[in-house]
Amino acid sequence: MTSGTEENKRAFGLTLLRRLRRRLLAENNMGRYLVYAVGEIFLVVVGILIALQINNWNDERKERKEEQISYGNIRQQLLDDRKELVKVKDFNSYYSEVYKYASKIISSGDRVKTDSLAYFAMMLSQFSDFHRSGTIYVTLASSGELKILKNTEITSAIQQLETTYNFANQLETMHWELITDEVSPELKGVINYTDFEVIKPERLYGVELQNIFFEIIGLSSWKDSVYSQALSEIDRVIGLIDEELNGRE
């Protein structure tokens, strides 16, 4: 609406100046004609500047809309990550408590609980593994979307969250390697995997298995701390995004 009005005004002004030019030329009045020429140039320049300004406004609105869409997509991805991370954290906490109980059985030497201990030992193969919905910061950078995000506090927080995600995944890899390198060899020949019959009960109460429980309990505690940190960082990024979207409507 504003663009049309300004265009009409400029056209009307040019029409008047053209009439004036014809009149001045007919009267052979060069001085006034020069004034007219300057006025016409001024109107053309003003019109160009107005058109450029309108284009800039349109570009800014388009960029802002794209920015809001990107923030919305990031927010949804973070919500998906949060939902998955809560499940992974609960899984890790549950098995950590199981391993602590198993370690107490070994320390007590209670042979009445041998079958339970064997079952808990088999559960050492379980470990939490967080699968995020995507690498947010890397995806933004590779797609070029990172350039349209003006809030550097948000992009920095996302980058920090990616670092925390990577650290959690590294701990999970360590956990898996511990299972394959230590748990499997230690239990092989001790428990019949098909019917859970304990073949060598004395090995279940040995220091080797107790040390494995101790290592995994410590690793699980470390993972729990990193999961909590990631959840806290997710909430912070979502809060920043909400402030950005609500504050710049």
C-alpha cells in the first residue's frame, strides 16, 4: 500500500515537471529550465532511494520469517532430543542401581543370592545409548542457515550443547568397549547363556567381576551427570529461542 502511494506521488510530480519543461522551453527561459532539470533529477533520485528502502524492508521481512522458521525447527528438534534423553537417563539410572545392588551381594558373599547375582551379571550387557535426532549446529552450518540466525547467544548455546552431546556419546562408546572387552570374557564359561545356569559360582563372587561392576557404576554415574548437563542446556536453548520469538514478533 505504501509502495503504490509513493509511486503515484512520484509519477504525479514528474508529470507536472514535464509540463513545466515544455512551457519553459516554449518561453525560451533557460534559467528556470535548469531549476526544473535539477528538480526532476531530485525526484528520480528520491524515487530510487524509496524503491531501494522498500526492497530492503521486504528483504528484512523475508529473512526474519526464515529465521523464525529455523528457530522453530531447532526448538522442535531439541524437544525431541529432550524426550529421548530423559528415557536414556532413566534407563542408565535404573541399571546403575542394579549394579550397585549386585556389588553389595558380592561384598557380602551371600551364596543364597547366587542366581540373582548371575542374572544381574548378565544385565551388565545393558547400557544407555543416546541417539539424538541430528547434529544441529553442523547441519545449520552446512546448510547455510547459520548465517540467518542473528542471535549469537542462541548459536553459541547450541554449539555448547553439541559438545555435551559428543561427550555423552564418547562415554557410551567407552561403556560398550568395557562390555565387549571385559564383561563378555569374564562371564564366558561362568554362566550358561541359554538357561542362566551358574557353572562356576565362585567366579561370580571374585574380585574381577566386582571390579567390573565398580567400573561400570562409576561410568554410569559420569554418564548420568553429562545427561543432566545436556538436559539443562536444552532447556536453556529453548528458553532463549522462546524469548527471541516472543520478543521480536
